[in-house]
Amino acid sequence: MAAPDFYNPPISAYPSPLTGYEGKAPLGDEKNDDGKSLKNEPAARSPAYDAFVDPLDRGRRGGFDVHIYYFQANPQQLEYARALHERIRREFPELRIYRFWDRPIGPHPVAMFEVNLFTPAQFGAFVPWLAIWRGPLSALVHPNTTEGGGAADPVGEIATERRNHSQRAMWLGERVPLDFTIFDKMAINAAAAVASGNPAGFSGDSEKAAAVDAIGQT
């Protein structure tokens, strides 16, 4: 029997999207005036407009990271990426924006810089803006979630990180293949720490601190 894939769980592992809507009357097929779109029943405004839903991180890390990639050996992309980095800092000073990497780092196979998003309003403003202004560059938009095991379960924490960078990720432009071996190596080290009876000895903060630049800047 094949080992379970912790990074891409089966459909049966996902909660139903209709949780909380059980027993509702069936929706109709009536069309709006455009003759194409479906008419929906009026409802209260979704709380997702105002706060990230669980298990997105609503704390200091932020609910989403955006990694913007460029080929560091391509002078035109380098120039554009530097200009975009400056533009974002000037137009969105309230966002958390990190250094401009001039080389690959961690799972990121080419140079990049990172932006953190803390609210649905920031996400709704920045991601559409970036869809237009990213130019020739690609961007990875991935969630940060809090359902990992933390220091008590570092293997589960790393599995969650890997899943957030892969199965849950969104892309603007061409997908850049990430090197996920960094997560696998961290998981092996974490499992060894757990086996030794000292899971907190991994947590990171010594081990994870060494991997901070590999996964992101948080």
C-alpha cells in the first residue's frame, strides 16, 4: 500500500464546502436580466469580506505571502523587478515588503522578493493590481495557516508549510517550479528530534531560524 500523501490529501479529507448550509432549500435556475448569470437568494454579507477565514493566519505573519520572481541573469527582468519593488513600496507602504534578493534562496529557484498581506482588503487591492503590474514576472500567492502542529508537532507544521506552498498556492503568470526538498529535509530533521523525545529542540527556533530565508522572511 502506498504511503499517504500528507501534502495532497484525498477529497474525503476536505470538509464539505456546504458546512453550515445544510438543509437549505434548493437553489433555482432563474437567470438575471443578462440572460446568462444565475439569480441568487439575498443573504447577509459574508464575514470573509472583513477578516480572513480560518485557518488563515490573522496574526503577525499575515494570511498570505506573495513571492515575485525574476530571472536574475536577465538584465531586462532585473531592471523591471527593481522598479516594481520600488513601486510597491511607494504605492503600498502599509504592506510588509522584504529585501530584494539577487539570487535563488531556499525553495525559490530564481531570485525574488516577498510581500505580506494581512487583510482581505489588502489582498483585494494588491493581487488585482499585481495581475496588471507584474509585467513579465511571475508571482506565487500562498496562504499562511495556523492548523499546523507548532512546536509540539514540528513534522505536522512542516507538512502544512509545504502544502501551503504547493496544493493551496495560486500563481500569476507562469508557474515557477519550487524545490520542495528543503521541506523534506526539515521534516526528516524534525522527525529525528521527535524520536529523540525533544520535538521542541527542532522548532525551530534554532532549526527554523536557519530555514527562515528558505521558506520566506517570517
